[in-house]
Amino acid sequence: MWIVICYLIANINGAYLVTKWRKGADIRTLGSGTGGAKNAGRILGKPAFVMTVVIDALKVILPLSLLLYLSVSPIIIGFSAIALIAGHIWPLFLKGRGGKGVVVYLAALLMLEPIGLLLFGLIAFIASVTPLPFSKVMMVAMGLPPLLTLWQESPGVGLCLGVGYILVVIAHTFPVHPRLLTKEEQI
């Protein structure tokens, strides 16, 4: 039950809500066609990016906080994290066209592997001041926290975070978010 609830909560898409509110448009028909913070920022500017990040992070932080507070089984918490990531990337309410899952994944790390998130942040800083290709370094670095969780304390949660990482990589690798065409573009 918790897993289904988390998937449905993740269907609340920050970029979609912010774009509907600020522009009266569907974010999936604008820019890259994704329902993510980067596209919202590209279309509406930095405030929209920040609002989207806050909404998308809170939809992960609040349910995971509740599950941790209630001392729910670690494996249920891990599967709930997968559901939150999958629900953001492939939301039922937006016909499978959500964001790419980076903010949601990082929020899950904040709740379940904060040391791994700090390690990721350190690597991000180092990558930003070197000539290395930033996005490729980030995709690799995002895979380190699940390994840290596996090694440290909770193999079940670590495997679930690893699955969440793979979902984010899939969303970035394959064209799973084709832009919806407006009626004028279809003609």
C-alpha cells in the first residue's frame, strides 16, 4: 500500500504545476518536452526552476520522513523510494511523461543516504572546476551512494537506491519523453 501511495504522490509534477500556474501551458509541449526542473527553468527562468525543485523534493522528503518516523521496514522504504522515482519519471496522470528524476533521486538520497549525497556533492564540486564533462561525471557519481549504502548498513535499501539510479540513467539515455506536439505542429 505504501509503495502505491508513494507512486501516486510522485505523480505531482512540480514543473507541470508551476508552468500551468505561471504560463497556463503544459510543460510537456515546451522546451525539451520533459516535466523537470531544468526544462521549467529554461522556459520560465530561475524562480520556476527553484519552485519546481522544492515541489519535487518535498514530494519525496515528506513521505519518506513519514515512513522513517513510523519505523516501516527498510525494504518497504527502499521500494517506496523506487516508486517515488518511477512515479516522477513515468507519471500515470501525465501519461508517462514526467521529469528525468534527478531531483527526486537526490531527495531520496538526502533521506536514506545523506553521507552518499555529501560524497556526490563533493564530486559535483570537483567536476565543476575541472575540464571533465560535467554531466557524464554526475551520472557516474550518482551511482556511488547506493554502493555506499550496500557497504554500510542496509543492502535492501542500497539495492533499491541502485534501481532508482538505473531508472534515472534510463530516463537520461533513452528518448522516453518525446515532446507533445501542439495542434499547430501536428498539421
